[in-house]
Amino acid sequence: MAQAFPVLLVIRNSEGEVRWMEVRDWLKRASDNGRKPVRQIVFVGERFDVMSVRRWRERVLKGAKAETLKAES
């Protein structure tokens, strides 16, 4: 939860489909920001394909841009 960078959980099923999920934010919510222990992750990952990587990239870049704008203010 305290990592400076995203933590990704990647799973491949028996048919070869790969799914991924960023778990750092999920753990913060599930553990009430570290107050409750989490013993199990409910995996709600999305398909790991070109479009999901592009969507994730856009979210990350928008967040970085917003932080830069806040720092400049």
C-alpha cells in the first residue's frame, strides 16, 4: 500500500487469457487505509491487452499531469 509506484497483480487462466489489476489502491480501500488486515484479494482484473494498457497509461499520465499543475500553482 505504501509503494511509490503502482503494484500490479497479473493472472493467466487455463485458457491462456491474461488479466491484470492494480492492487495498491484496492488494498488501501479494503484495509481502511491500513487499519484492518486484508487476508484475501478479490480479483476484479481487466483483460491484459493493448487497449487496456493504453487506458491505464492515459489514467496514469492524467494523474501525473494533475500533480504537475498542482505543484506549479
